[in-house]
Amino acid sequence: MATESHSIGVRGPEARWTAETIHGRWKRFYEQKTSTKALSRVEFTEHIAYLLFLKLDHERAQRKGLFATQPIAPAGSWSHLALASGEDLHRALTGLMIELGRPNPQDPRRAIASVVFQDSRPWPVDKMAELGRLIIEEFDPYRWSDVSRKELGAAFSLLIADCRDVLVGAKRNTGQFLTPPHLLTVIAKALALTPQDRVIDAAVGVGSSLIAAHREMAAHEDRVDAAAIAGADIDVQMCRLATMNVLLNTGRQFHDVPPILRADSLKEREYAVRRHERDVPPTVAICNPPFRSDVEADTEQRNDFWAQNAALPANFLQHLAITLPQGARAAVFVPDGVLFHRGAAATIRRVLLKSCNVHTLLRLPTGMFHDTGSKSNVLFFTKSVPRPTGEPATDELWVYDLRDRHHTDTESPLTEDDFAEFLEAYRPGEERFSGRTESRRFKRYDADAVRQILASPGAKLDLKADLASAPDDFGNPRDIAQSIVDHLGDAQRSFQAVRDSFS
């Protein structure tokens, strides 16, 4: 087989492949050699994940002597796939998916595989010739373990980014979307992450937050422990993509403890993300939860919540603030409504200000979440405890305002440079942020202002900086129109449900 044709210790041409080269090959294959109407970009990306997992597992088992590792998949699995075709290929892949996707407590080495292959579905049976070509042309002839892990991880992330239209469309009913990677890099820098941190994401999506966190920790040139990052998501497809994204971008071993778990984080009353029995408390949380306000979460077991019947993003905010240990830092995305809605949201804001040091609110540019029309913010806080004096744990709240800018991921995508002034003003790692100074974009709400907010009926946090001369950017007209269409559709379904209840 071509894979074993390389001499041991001699790296092949694959070692020189770049992320753009790899991504270009995959993208061309999908667009030119597959029936795109029968297989979506997301499904194609999932199959890239399956094949990468199986091929890399096979190659590591083929190494000589002490360099070889015990395969996770049954022996000979890859060789069978490479030789099979038609219905035989479909049966072979289906069998592997079922076996590897089945949780097996007796074999902890398969824990990650069970996340990658759980509830997986093979390529359409009548299109197996296309899958056979993908295996024979793009995977079997090459030694993928020679490819730089950095480049391979970046290529897979690019492939996920190609799926944004499909993901936003398919997940619109749950409010999921892709967070711009550059923004997550900025947040990781603002949180002043070090290799000693333990970072979690309770709504991990495709894992970009954990990858950004890992890169920031690794920038200190110290070893980053495999257990330093962990996430959870209720969506099996997100868990699959996130797991491979994290594995390929961080160098985590395929037989290790899973970095991503399929779970409903809001049901957990312990740590925000529980990884395994010998887990250590997290020190940092980064979370961009689903933004749908009309999606009800199952919180019957959460009598520790400050408020019941809250919208989904507000529930994630209180979940993290409650479950994080004292001293932990957090950056949580929230839509505008969480900052000013009454009822449960107001209760959550009030207790949050009292029990946590909510030190920074970043008002994000409009249009940055692909085709959603969502207006978003990031709340930075440190978990504290209510003070015996009754004074709130929040001494002062700083607001950095970028709402007058407009960005999209296609017309004017965000870069790290767009947040350079924010990071300079934020003063990452500085104790109590004593070096901060006010500016047109950065406004300080002192202790008296915080008390006034708490004394007001709604405890609203829809605060602004001094951009009075600059009108709010309400976003792209197309995004606004799409948002209106979505809300009208939701309203129609709600009225239909009410009508049906009378029948």
C-alpha cells in the first residue's frame, strides 16, 4: 500500500503541505467530484473527519517498534475500506461507525472515537463510487501523519468555515452560528491565559474557543496539559466537528480523554463542564451560547438557578456564574436582550452584579455573525461571593463600545487589528485593571453608578460609551430583513400551535 512505501524516519512530500493546499484539495473534490445535492458541505466535512481519524489511526499502528501504537479501530479496518467498493464499502463503513460510535466503558481508548462516530451516517449508498474515489485519490496514497499538525488543523478549520451557510440555515431554529476565530483569539488574550489555566466552554459549537485558548496558553512556551481545555454541546454533529477540530489543532492523542462531551450543560449542577471523575476545577470559561430567546431549556433539576424560565442565553450566563469556582474568570457572549429584558433576565443581572465582579462589557460590531442579524456583547466577569456588607462584588463596570462599526465574514471580515485598541484599553492580566483610562469608546461606570443600576427596577446593563455623535449601526439591510422573516416564521408557528390546541 502507498502508505507504507515511505522509509521509516524519512518524511515524504506531505510534510511540506500547507493548510491552503490541503483545504484546496478537499474543496475541489467536493465541488467537482461529488453530487453536492445529495451530500451537504457539512456531511462532506464529517466524512473528512471519519477518514482522517481512521487513516491516522492506521498509520500510527503501522509504525515500527516502540513508535507503533495499538489501533483504536479494529485491525485491518483501513485496508478493507481502501479495497472495498459499492455496497461492500457501504457495509464496511457502516459497521465501523456503529462499532466505534458505541460507548464502551471497558475500553477507555475508544472514548474519543465514540464522540466522533456517535449517530454517524455513511455517504449515500447510491453514491459510494464518490466515496471510493475520495479514499483512493485523496487519502490512501499519502502518509497523513507526516503532515504538520498545525497545517492539518488549520485546513480542517477552513473546511468547517466553508459550512457556515449550511450550519446557519440548518441550526437557525436553535440559534447556533460560527464565532469569528479572530474574535476568540482576542478574548483569549484578554483573559490572560497561561498553561496553568483550565478552560471550559459549556456550548462549544465547533470548538473554536478551545482552540484559541490552547494557542494562547501554548504561546508561553510551556507544555499545555491535555486536560487544559474541555467543552460540551447538546448537538451530536457539533460534538463531532468540535472533537476533530480540537484534536487536529492541539495535537491531542486520539486515545486520550475526550476534549468534548455530548451533554446538556444546563442540567449539570457541578462544574460547568465535567470532563471525568478525576477532574480539576476550571479557572476560565469562554462561552457563546445559542441566541434563541424562544428555545426552552430543560432546567427542572436546577433549583440552584437564580431565576427560572429564562431565555437560553440568559440561562447559560447564570449557569456559568453559579457553577464556576470562586476566582474563575469568564467571557460570555450575550445578545442585547439579556442586558435589558425584564423578568428572569433582570433577576439574573441583579444577582450577577452582586455575586461576581462584572468588570467589562464589550459591545461588538454589528453584522459579524454570519447571516443572523444578531447584536451581541461579551460580558467579562470574575466569580466572587456576596459581600457581608451587602455591597455588590462589582466595584466598577467598564464599557468598550464598537457598535458603530459594521463587519461581516464576507464583505469586511474582522481581524485582530480591529481589536488592538480594545486589548490595549482592557489591560489584560493587570490586577484590578488599575491602569485603565476612559476614552470615547471606553467608559467607566463607577461604584455609585453600579448601585444606581441595582436600585433601578430592571437593573439594565445595556450601557454605552461616549459615542453620542456616532449613530448606531443597525446592520446590513439583508440581515435585518432575514431576521424579520425568521421572527415572523416563529410567530406563525406559535399561532398555529395555539390554534391546534383548540382542535
